[in-house]
Amino acid sequence: MRIVRTTPLKKFFNKLWKFLISNVGAFFIGFSALIIGIYQFYINRPIIEYDTQSHSFISSQNDNKFKVVVEDKEYDNLYQTIVIMQNNGQQPLAGSDVSRIGHDPIRIIIPPKAEMVHYTLDKTLTSTAVSASLKEYKNSIIITFDFLNPGDQIAVTILHKKPEASFRVTGSALGVTGISHVMTERQILWIAISVLIAIYVLTVILSYLDRRGYI
């Protein structure tokens, strides 16, 4: 009588194969394919994200050796916010594909409580390959450009009198489902942990149901 010994590696592959052909394994294969498909669909499109950086530009509380004059008016207290919009996708975005003014153009919403004093295209932070311009329209700053290639960005500097200002970028364009704020590392970490916990809980539930013969 011949005795066939099963090595640990073979046991591992046997268990892996049984898992893959089980209902739980089939679910995860289908779920993973769906996630990969969604990822590939969106990663190949322009992904417009923006970030904001705010700080005090000049304060009357300081012993300033300079003064700030905007359009012949001097300001003792001003705040500066830099809004940076970037194409983080893999396809360029043409300015002709952006919604027209009066519909849903790409724009920076100016909250009334900000009391904006001045705005300008920051050419030191805007990609050199981008030809962009700004136009004030109602309570927003319209951003127009020729092309926004992957990795390129447009920066707008805004001076305002009140610090309680939350500037956001919105608008629509062909191939762009929305414009979102850049997530912080803490937000990304929290989402990753939440997804892992959800997958673990789901695995436990499905494994239990599979053993009980409910699926």
C-alpha cells in the first residue's frame, strides 16, 4: 500500500482551490472584478481635484514694516487663500468640453462672508503649459483654460477680509463626473480601515452562512 504524503504547500493550494470554488470565493472573485472595472473606468478619465491653502496675509496685531494696498485702498487685515485645481486622471481635459457660463462652468464659489478684495491667477503655481484666465461671475470666479493635461494644475490666489471662508470648486465637463476636494492622509487611512473592517465582517458572515448551508 502506497502512502501519499501531502506537503504543507499542497494543503495550502487545496484549501485555496476549495475557497475559490465555494460560494464565498465566487462572491469575492465577482466583487473584485467589479471593483477593478470601476477603478479602470474612472482612472482613465480626467479626475479633477482641488485643494485650498489659507493663511493670514497681513494683520494689524503685528508690527508690520509694510502695507497692503489694493486698488488704491489700504488694508490692515487681510487673509490669503490659494485654490489649486489639478487633473489627477490619465486623460486631458479640453476647455471646450467644460459647461458654458450660465450652465455649470468650472468655478470657485465665493462665500459672501469672505468679503473678497482681490483675486488673480497665480502663475508661479499654475503649470506653464496651461493657458488659463479668470472671470468674476455673480458669487463665483469662472476658470477657463485651453487644455488641462494629466498632472497639470491651475492656481488662483484670493485676498479676503474675513478668515471664516470656505472656498470650493465646482462645475461639470464632458468626461468629468464631479470635482472633489483632495482627501487628507487621515481620511484615506480611515477609509482604508473601514473597508478592511467591512470586508472582514462580510467574510465572517458569508463563511457562517456557507457552513450552515444557507448559501
